[in-house]
Amino acid sequence: MFVNLIPVFGALLAVALVGEPFRLDNAAALALVLSGIFTAERLSTRQQVA
């Protein structure tokens, strides 16, 4: 699961360490990545239970 979080950590570290501006398109991209991870994790737990 942590491999999927690399874009999230990359964006957050770019803002924190390099001073990159955090814009609306960055927030939308992070929301898409996090929702994809959430969906994939939720579907995998449902398949393991069934």
C-alpha cells in the first residue's frame, strides 16, 4: 500500500522542503490518488471476507 502513496508524499515534501506552490490542481490530483487507494483497499478487503 505504501508504494501507492509515493505521489502523495512527493507532493507534500515538494511543498514542505522545496517551497513549491500547492494549487487546486495538485489538491484534485491528490484527492484522486487517495480515493483510488481507498477504493482498491476496500474492494480487496471485501473479496477476502467473501
